[in-house]
Amino acid sequence: MSDIEEIVHLKNLYWHYNDVGLLGDRIAPLFTEDGVWSNAELGHYEGREAIRDFFNGASAVLPFCAHLGMNPVIAVNGDTATGIWRAILLGTFVEEGEPVARQILIDYRDDYVRQDERWLIRKLDILFNFNVPAGTSWAGQTVIREQIS
């Protein structure tokens, strides 16, 4: 596979392991040992162990999620790469003890590194463009990330 295909496969595995139960034990090895997962609403986690623990506990708050990933822009430079992605996340969140269906539009900014002939995530930075209950308009609630150069 080409580098870009391998990175697309890596991202799809990341989303798959999210969508089949937030499998921290499968998600964490997709990151470098010092990898970072960061989102303003959900937290900042550094290192595989912190990422594993976050995902293994997240299903109590997010018992169901489905990512619809799209629009990759990937740039490879030797053994490093960057990627931007967009995803729609449909999820069931537990809020005040009750399930709430939410629709979220996400921008990802990822950094990748090839280690031992395998691409890994060095940093995954998430921005929620909007996060609203299903059936609710996102009009007036959108955030747009700056343009890439």
C-alpha cells in the first residue's frame, strides 16, 4: 500500500474501534508511545496509557457512536505526515442519567509518524464545529477552523 492508503487505513481503524465500543485496548496501539489525543470539550490525553484509559471509560458517557469520515487531505514528508479530515458523528450520550441523541460535525488535524515500517498517530486534534441534540438546528452554533495553506 502507498503511504497515503496506509494512513487512510489507520484512520479508518481508529474510527472502527470507536464505533464498535470505544475499545481503548485497540485504539491506544494506533498511537505512538507519547501520542496525544486532544479535544476542548472532552479533554487532553498524552501517552498510550492515558488514551487507553480515556477510551475504556468513555462508553459510560457515550454508549453508542457512529463516525462518517470524509474529505482527507494528507501530506507525506518522509517518515512523517499530516492529515486533515472531517467527520459526522452520530452518538448516544448519557446526560444527567438520560440518553440523548446528538449530531456532531468534527474537524480533525492529525500528525503521523512511521515507526518500524508502520504508520502511527502522533497527535490527533479534534474540533467540534457543532454538537447539538438530534433534530436540533446547528444554525448559529458553528465553529470553523482556519483554512489550511
